[in-house]
Amino acid sequence: MADEKKTEAFYARLKEQLALDTNWPAPYLYKFIVPASNEKIAEIEVIFDGLDAEIRTRDSAKGKYSSVSITVKMESPEAVIKKYVEVSNIEGVISL
């Protein structure tokens, strides 16, 4: 329960900051760390499917993790947060 409140507070602050700092629609850069797994990367890619997103991946030095950077034009702070929430449902993904 406490974690859920922290998450809600984080997204509320992020939404406020995005609204203040950016004129929407605008490009947004998402960054994620995932266990090195093509399946996990594919799950993230599906979430951004149809948005004309530029997706770049890079493996860590030891090959245990992959970074996924996604640049995509988003319509609003709410749309940005919606994608973060969708990706957070994938086990093992860390949002940066």
C-alpha cells in the first residue's frame, strides 16, 4: 500500500513537471533497463507499436541487462505517464 502511494505521488509530480516544462505534443525519451531477454524487449516494443517510435537497445558489458531507449512524439503528460504505467506491468523492467 505504501509503495502504491509513493508511485501515485511520483506520477503526480512527473505530470506536473512535464506540464510546466514542455509544450505538447512533443518528443519524449523513455529509458528502461531490462534483463537481457528478447521477450522483455519485445513486450516493451508492443506497447509503443503504431506510434512511429524510434527504439534503440544496447546490451550491458556483461550481457546480463539491456537498455531500451525510446523516442516518440507524445500528445500530453497523461499520455507519457500512461506508457510508463503500461511498461511497469512487465516484470523486471526498471524505468529511468
